[in-house]
Amino acid sequence: MRLEEIGEFGFIRRVSGGCLIRPEGVERAIGDDAAAFAVPPGQLSLVTTDLLVERVHFLREATSPFNLGHKAMAVNLSDIAAMGGTPLEAFVSLAIPGNCPVEFLDGLYDGMKSLAARHGVNILGGDTTGSRVDLVLNVTIIGQVRKEEVLYRSGASPGDVICVTGTLGDSRAGLQFVLAGETSPDPALRPLLEAHLLPRPHLEEGRFLAESGGATAALDVSDGLSSDLTHLVEESGVGIRVYADRIPVSAPLRAYCAAQRQDPVRFALAGGEDYVLAVALRPDRARAVGAAFLERFGRPLYRIGEATAAGGLELVLPDGVAEAIRPSGWDHFGGREAP
Amino acid sequence: MRLEEIGEFGFIRRVSGGCLIRPEGVERAIGDDAAAFAVPPGQLSLVTTDLLVERVHFLREATSPFNLGHKAMAVNLSDIAAMGGTPLEAFVSLAIPGNCPVEFLDGLYDGMKSLAARHGVNILGGDTTGSRVDLVLNVTIIGQVRKEEVLYRSGASPGDVICVTGTLGDSRAGLQFVLAGETSPDPALRPLLEAHLLPRPHLEEGRFLAESGGATAALDVSDGLSSDLTHLVEESGVGIRVYADRIPVSAPLRAYCAAQRQDPVRFALAGGEDYVLAVALRPDRARAVGAAFLERFGRPLYRIGEATAAGGLELVLPDGVAEAIRPSGWDHFGGREAP
């Protein structure tokens, strides 16, 4: 079905079902000049926004609309997770080219609503308009966190223990499948594709760390571990030493890299879109927080290194040799990716 | 200068000066996973978002970047005005094609910052990324309003007096100049071009009406008066009768229409982007609110009609004949504009 058959307001009516899943405190959702909702006292508001552009971030013909909607929501939820927050309201702006069928947009909204509902997030509004060529999607999420618990990038001190909440590099390997047009790889390698297509925001992990009292700083690993840890270095004014053999790599990524004769640690350092959290822990609390994490989630909080007094990011190789590493993530304009 | 010479983070550093102009309550601005700020108790949060796409909403080669930035900010501020609210924080997402020079983006940010600063609004974050062809700009604004004062579209009752806070149709005439490539019309007609290029959000008027205690509903006139009053009809479940000879039309628009042998009332009804407010007032309060408005702003709150018990929107012509009018504003997908 073509969008002009139902018009702008018909489209808004069509997709707005299932958008308001937590009505408490919401005074106005879709349909007024602005959304209106109550914010409980004593909380900080958190806001994050992310723009996805066709032919830059995705190929419409090669992407399932559900997965695209899921990812657009997930990347923003991951930013709220990295602040230790709880996501509450989402706003979706869409610029839609004339050749994009309504059914694609239905799928896109299904993907967004499904992940939003799982985390109690309302879609409270947005904007829909036309586009000449490319589909463009901007999601803004508003969340909250107690001021005493918020996790910034700037709180790490020398001696803090650096951990990550999950394995790294899977999404990058999954991207290789997508780029090669491989939609059903060996079942043993399927988790890599899923890590790329349906990333899971670590919201429960972020809340756990915020409440633990032991976390001094956090951020999500979206551009690649080396790039994101460089943000932590810069914002906290510390150095960070990472041990290559402690970087957690999944069994499927090991198998994939063995077959491809590639180094999984390179995938983990330079690959982006992992959406796990990197966190700095006070050294006197690290052991207790790690044990409680294992108990709560049934998997470890991986200790990968420590913050140091000297600036910069260094990688200690298995033979004990340390080398300075430059950030090697994604720059949206330079297009550079590896050092 | 090309964007890839300074990179994504260089660009963010370059434009972030002057973004934080009201630091109270702001815990984190640009540079963390999300912005963090305090919300005073007892207030509703208001959120609005608007997406502008090159070749749909503007032509890059024919637009001053300052004016584009101004308009992107203004259309969102106008939505906050229509809720009776105070705007506080803005978030800007940009998708930038490789052929867009940094100087254009500087101008764009200057336009946004200038209007934001005038209304005490911080630019607290956003997202910047690449685009293949078109420049895309999404602005989200967060504001607040006391729950007792918020103005929805749904509060009007039969008998309420319908007013607008300014003249209508000027922006549409200004658009004609833009489409004709006329950048310096007759000085007497210049206000029409300015109404289109540099619309003024009626924030003070919105706050005044919200505090007046006499307003029952409001919205901003963005798609065209007939289209926007239809929203009021639908959301409030009333009819609205508008008197053609009471619709306020500026002297420049009268002069322009006389020369073009066109009907200024048609410009006022069908033209969009006026960004004045339409408001419903309790009949027993209308006179006092109008007098106070005149005293405060030095110009009238124009009474254009009343809400009725019968549904629909009707226009009473100068000879006393009433005719039903269909909405004739802009549909972003159908592209229809006039009935």
C-alpha cells in the first residue's frame, strides 16, 4: 500500500496502536502540539537521540523493517543504560520516500514497539514527513535516574577496575555476514548475525551497576572498544590499561575467526555496535560487585583492565608487552575505521 | 572547509560553544551518553520534535543557513508555546552530506543558537552523522508547564470565543517570493518574506494565555488556519464558526494581494507556517483576557469566531452566508494543499 493512499494522519492513526503501554503519569501522548507527562521529583531527566539514514546506516532492500526498528530503539536504550537510567518515553521522527510501502513502516514500528514494550517505554510522539530518496529515522528517548546513582563518563580514577558486561566483537562478525549477503550462516555462527541485527541494550546491567554503589563511570560500547575507552580516558582524565587475553570473546566468534584466520581480539577492539557497557569500579568494591553480578545475571562481569595515572590507552599483549593503542572505531565523516 | 578535515568530534567541539546558556539544573550537556538535567517538581514535561529534509522542506542552495537554523528551532518552540509552556532544552540531530561545507553548518548552528538563547533554551545534545544526498535536521525540544496551566487541543466547549494571536497568511505570501527567487521585494512587502524566513514563535503569548485562566484550548497555526482549526474541532468535539471579515490580515498582505488580484482571506485560511496561536477562551473571560493581552503586547488578541455545538468548521462570509470549509493545509504525503 502506498502512503499517500492513507495520508499523514491516517498513517499516524495506523501506527499509534500499542505505543502507549505504560499510561501512568502520561497526560498527553500522540496527537497534540507536544507530549505532556509527569516527572517524579528527585530524579534527573536523561535524553539521548540517534539518527539512522538509509545508505549510510542501513540498506532498505537488505534490511528487515522489524530489525531496523529494533536497532533504532536499541541504540538509544543502550545510551540510557550507560547512564544507569530507566528509559521512559520515546519520540520517533520519520522522513519517508514515496516508494516506501506502508507495510515496511508497519514492520519498522513493530520492531520499535516490541523492544520498547519489553522495557516499559512509551512511544509518545514524533514527526512524520516526506523524503526525496532516503528513509531517515530519528529516535529520541527520555529516561530518568536518581542523581546519586547516575553514571557519567568522567568519574573514573586511577586504580579503578575496568570491566565490560558482555562479550565483544560478535556484532562486527555479524556485519561481515550482512555485507556478504549471507542471511543463514552455519547455526553455530548464527549468534554473531543476531548480535548485529538484534542488539540487546544492557539496561538491567546498567541499573544494577548504578545501584551497586561501586561504579565510578560507565559508557556503552557502540563505536568499538578502543574508541569508546578513549572517551573514558579523555572524560575521566585517566589512563586505561587493557589486557588482550582478558577481553571476552564468544565461542562463535572464536570459531568464526579460526576459520577466517583472523584475530578475534582485533574484532573486539575495533568492531562497533556491541552495546555492552564498559564500567569503572572502585577497586575496594570490584570483587563484591562482580560476585553479585554473577549471581544476578548468571554470567561474569568481565574484568579487562584498570585505570592508571598516566594518560592514554594501552594494550598489554599476552607476552606482557604493552603497546599504546589509538582509537579505531567509526568516524561518521572521515569514514576511517582502522588505525 | 570539508567536514572530514575536522571529523565528527572536531565538528561537535566546533559547534558546542554557546549551546549551554542557562546552566542551572544541567548536570551533563554535550559529551556523555545522554544529557542529564533536573526537572523542578510539580511541572509536566513537554516534548516536541520536528524533522526538516532537504528538497522537501528547503532547498540548500536557496536557503541561508542562519534562516534554516532559525526556522528549525522556531517550529518546535511554537509547539511548546501552543501548550502554554516554557522551552528549556533542545537536541539537534544532523545528517550531513559530504558536499555540505562546515561554514554552512556554522551558519545553521548560529541560527539555532541565536533563537534558542533569546528564549533561554540550551542545546544539550543530539547526533551528527553522514548522509548520501540530502541534509536532514531533526530538532527535539523539552519544555515544562504547570499542570494547572497546560493548554491542550481538547478543552474547547460550545460558546467559547476563538481568537488568534497575530495576523495570518503573511508567511504564505513570503513563500511565493521564495519560490519566485525574489530575495529583495519592495520594502513595503518585506515583512511577508521575513514572516516566512524568520517566523517568531509566540512563546510569551502562550504563557500569557496559560496564566490567564481564561483559555480552554490552544494550538499553533502551522499547517494553515482551516487545517489547524479542524484539529481543534476534532480534538475538542465542537464546531467552529469563523467570520471571514474578522480574520486578521496585515497591511503588507493586503497590498500584495491587491496587486496580485488575489483574496487575502484565502491566503490566511490555506497558507501555512504562520506560527501564531489559535486559542479558545471561556466566553465570560474573553473580554478581560483580550483587554489584558492588548495592554501587555500592544496589539489585539483577534477574535475570529466561536465554538458551536454542531461539529465541523464553517466560514461566515461578509454577506452573512455560511459555508462549510474543508481543511486545506498541507499533507506531507498526499501533497494536497487546496480543496
